[in-house]
Amino acid sequence: MNNTYILILGGEFALRERVLAGALRASGGMRVLTMAKNRTTPTIKFFDGFLPGDVADAEAVLRAVQAHQYQTGEAPAAVIPMNDFTVRAASLLNEHYQLHGNDSQTITNCRDKFVMKQILQAAGLPVPRFAAFRTLNELKKLIAEIGLPVVIKPREMAGSLGVLKISHEDEIEKVFGNCVTDVISLNGESFAPEDLFQVEEYIPAWQEVSVEVINQGDYHRAMAVTDKYLGEEPNFVEVGHSMPSRHSDNKQLRDIAERACHALGIRYGVAHFEARITPAGEIKIIEVGARTGGDTIMDLVERTYGINPYELHVLSHLNKLKPLPDTLKSRGLSAVAFIKADEGVIEKVTLPASLPDHVVNMQITAKPLDTSKKLVSWKTREGSVEYFWPQRAAEEGFDEHLTIADQYACSIFTLRQA
């Protein structure tokens, strides 16, 4: 019996269900295991096995894997991170077991946004003006130098949590307080410092995009570009995505994304690159993650181009990735929109009796007696709708997916004032 397995960290979370299909294709017959805090997570039963543990606690993950090895004689052949909160644990295990994966320095380069921007700037890549700070007084001094408006963010966080815009001087104290509150609200679950922040110049842009880059060694290949749709400022919450992007053929954007991965030392797996494009066409890097994109972006890639990025992600960590074709042909327009109910207490959830063919999946996470709050982060969404229109191309001003999701929100949720 094979005494090795593939360990997926973060694959049990919602909107990442296709990771198992990709991992099984890449596994060569090895079992695919996952890890979660408890057995109430429904998706764990789809894996070949389950290890108990907190995927964000790197040392605890290592202890759990070592305990499993002691009990069974099995050791991981690859440890695959799926989100920002799992990359440190994956790196620790990869170094401990001498596996293929991004090393701890690369993870620091990507997790610490200040270190990241320093490296990208030194490599001659386009970044906003930026600075690190800890206190309100330090922030005020830096704003005086950079000038308003600015964006502040925790140096090690994910999902746009704590990312806020400051437009006026009298907002500084309140917005910084909200940023701190957002970080503390996780109660240490992210195992990230709660007193390290970054301030950046605000980049006015008519489009924000992400680029998914597959990496193995010195091979960096931009696979797909996503148009990102954001909610109202001062927050930067993503309300939807569509693919292909109107910028899918932007060679400069793809080149910058690939160069950024090389500069940061990303040598394995899919990387998630985010940038803003100004009305003048100038590209500014927002951040780069050494992990797969979330919010169903991997599913959009699969529907649009017919390849499962999770399979490539795992193959790379097994050091078995083969170069992709020079061009990937789009099969149609894919999109996702996140369902947001009006504010209030949800009294009733009424799902639609049927869905049109272009709606390929709907997930409702809210339930009766939940309180629908203002959209300030991914944590205050009520669900998602995924779409696919065969043979349809990217369109200027496309927002059909958002309109449909809003219509569903009105019909699905019955609310009363909190």
C-alpha cells in the first residue's frame, strides 16, 4: 500500500469544491486528504481522509501530520495551500519533509504587504506609493507626506478585511479604528500580527483585475485575467467577477504579473495577482498571493478555458507540471456575483423553484434569524450565483451577473428590521 498522500490545506472551505477533482486527476493514484478543525465541516467527507487541526496554525498542522505519521506510517508527498491563511503551514511542512513548495521566505514576501511592495518596487515593477505604520500618529504623518486619498490595510490579512479608503482628514481616526476592529474581529484565527499596517496612495481606476499565474521553478505563465467588481467605497469588497476579461489580451499586464511572481520567489503552484488599471492605461500592482484565487475564480477559469487550475496547482507541487499551450481559447463568458440581502433580520429564505441554464450554481449561506449587515467584507455576504454563457465574449460595461443576483436577493429573503 502506498504510504504517501496529498494533503490539501484550505480545501474544505466553500467555493473551492473543485479542488478535489483537480487533486485526484493530478494525484497519480495517491489518496487526497484534507484538514479541518472539526467533523462538522460537510465537505471533508468527499476527501479520502481527514486530519483534525487548525490550518492557520502552522505548528499545530505540523504536529497533526507528525501524529498521523506515527499512527499510520504515512507521510505527505505534497502539501498544497489554498488560501492566505494556509501558506505558512504548507511552507513549514514542505521544508520539514523536503517537498516541492514555496519556502518560508517566499511566503513572507507575499504575506507581508510591506515586504512585498519593497521587493516589487526594487524589481522595477509598478506599485503605488506605500509605507508601513503601527500607530495613529504615524499614520497621520505618512498621510501628510503621501496626500489624500489613501488606502490603509493590515499587513497580513486577506479577503479585503480591514482594507479601507480615507478621503478626508477628519476621517483618519475613525477609519483607522475600523481597520483595527476588523483585524481584532478574527480573534487571532488568522495567526497574523494585529498591530502592523500599511498605507498606500489611492489609485483611481475604472477597472480592477486579477491574473492567475501558474508557476514551477522559473516557469511563470499567466493563465487567465478576471474583471473584478467592487462594492461601494470606503470598503473594497468584491461583489462579482467575470472572465474572460476585457484585458485578457493585455500583454503588458500578463508580463507584469509573471515578473512579479519571479521577483517574489514564487516557484510552485498558482499565484493570484491583483492590479488596478487607470483610465490612462497605467497598471499598478495591488498585491500578489502565493496561492490560488478565491471566490470561485478557479471555477471561472475551468468553465472559460476547460482546464482545472487546481490540477495544475497540485501538479506543480509534485514537480510534474508541463508547460501550457501558447494560447488558451475561451469557450464562453463565466461570472459570479455575490448575493447581498438588505439590512435586517432574515425571517424566511425561499429558494427559486428552478434556475435558468446560464445559472450553473447557487449557494445561499444565510438562514432564518441571521442578521444581514452592511457589506463591509466577504463575511457579510448571504450567498453566490455562478453563471456560464457559451460562446459569449467579454463585453464593455457588462454587469448582467450583478443585476440577476440583486433580483434573486429580493425574492429569496424576507426580512424585518433588526
